[in-house]
Amino acid sequence: PVDQSYGFSVEFVWKSTSFDRMQIAMKTFAVDDYSVTGYLYHLLLGHDIEPQTIRVDLPRKFSVPGLPELNQSQMTAVRSVLEQPLSLIQGPPGTGKTVTSATIVYHLAKQNAGQILVVAPSNIAVDQLTAKIHSTGLKVVRIAAKSREAVSSSVDFLSLHTLVQQLAKESKSELFKLQMLKDSQGELSTTDEKRFKHLKRASEKELLQNADVICATCVGSGDPRLERFRFKQVLIDESTQATEPESFIPIVRGAKQVILVGDHCQLGPVIMCKKAANAGLQRSLFERLIMLGIRPLRLQVQYRMHPCLSEFPSNTFYEGSLQNG
């Protein structure tokens, strides 16, 4: 209550969902032979292994509908990613990471190798990438945590809960009638509630199965609604801001091709516990793979800063390689 300053207490309740999903992902990676391919398993653990490539028909044109034309370094990155089981893309500030990621997702979708899982550690990053992918004409569904369904976002019209309501309303289905009844009465009878949940689950499943691309946060990709889904192709945006266990949640859903996009020269994961940070939790998967000798593909043309401003980060962090667009 805003008008009362005494006579009540506030209790903070710790929610373990994120940590439970991270732990399950790490365990799955260790014991489930089908969580990732054998090649990715050894590569992610830093074992010596003969390099592999993916046989794929490369597109004649790399730029895609609804997005800006790609520059040379972006085209090189897209071409390389399509042929590699594991790719790292380093995107310095203003170099068009999101456009490059959306372009990669478009080309992967056109290979018809199954649905693509696109994730990022934060909701804002997921929403931005969802909008970009949607502008290419692909069928995108954004799955949000149930606790966030009431929070409005720029991609509400692509969110699973909104699409379920829309589908029910358009078809004037039983689900719509039960929803109306629930809204007017506040609650349903036990039988109706059971039926309502069953119909809602069926509708969610149908929408998710018909999507080309499913977008979620890293932790959100462990949502029970995605439990029976397998994703051969996974793209993690802003991956340098995700902890390593967080990155494994989407990867262990059957990945054969993983693309990590980020920049280890910018902010890493925020770890509140110093002990955990010192033990290695503050190092992202992206950074660890670089330490193992995997070279990232760097985007080199920045469009955000005045050349006078870009000179400092270019010389300090990127060996003077940043060009101005």
C-alpha cells in the first residue's frame, strides 16, 4: 500500500527456478548422449578433435527481406556460420549484431532442418531480436515466463499467451468461452478449470509446433511447455552476458549447430556472489571457448559512433580493426 508507511512487513522469497534449470542442464549435458552431438560435446569440453563442417547449399544472396543490406564482414560471418557446427561472432558496439543474427536465423530456417531456438540472457535482448526476425517474414513465437505475461513488451503480438487468446477469440472456441466465464466469475469449477487448462495446453502446443523460430530467454528455454521439443539449431545472442550454466539450458535440447553472438570485450555476466565469481561463474561460455583457441568472427564496421569516438575503443580493444560505416 502506497499510503501506509507502517503496520506491515515485506518478505523476499527466493525463487530457485533459474538455478534449478541450470543444474538440470549441466546434468543433462553430462549424462544424456542425445543432449548435443558427440562433436559438440568434445568441442565444448575443449578436447582435441578433428574439425568438422556442415554440408549446406549456400544462398546466392546473403542479405534478406526486411533487413538492411549486409556489409562484407557481416556476409563473411553469415557464410562461415552456416557451414560450422560451432561459431562465435564477436560484435563490437554498433556493428549490427542483431541484424546479423536475424539474417543467420533466416538462412537456417530456409534449410528446413527443423525449428530454430533463439535465446538471449535478458528479456529486452530477446524482444529486439524477435522483432528483427519477424520483419524477415518468418513465423516467430516469443515464449515468456508466466510471471511476465502481464508485463507489456514491444513484441506482445508475437507472445505465446497473446497468440493463444487471439486464436481462441477468432475461432470462438470452447477455450474462449471458458476464458470469458473465468474473467466474469473470477474462477471456474474444478471440472471447467481442468478442461480450460487442457485446451490451453493444446493450443500452446499447436502454435509452438507451427513456428519456424521460437524465442525465449536462456532460462526461459527450460520452460516445461518446451519439454518435448528438440532444437538442432540454437543461436544465443548477447552470450557474453550469460553465465555458462545459463547458456547450456538451450544447448542441451538436442543441438547440432550452435551460434554464440556477443563481445567478450564488453560487460560480462553480473555475479552477485564473489565466491561464485572467483570460482569461474563470471566467465561466459563464449569467453571460455576463446581461451580454448576457438577464434571468433569479428564484425568490423560500426554505425553508432562518430569516428572520433570509435577510435579509442578500436585501438584499445579491437587492435585498430573497427571501420566507420
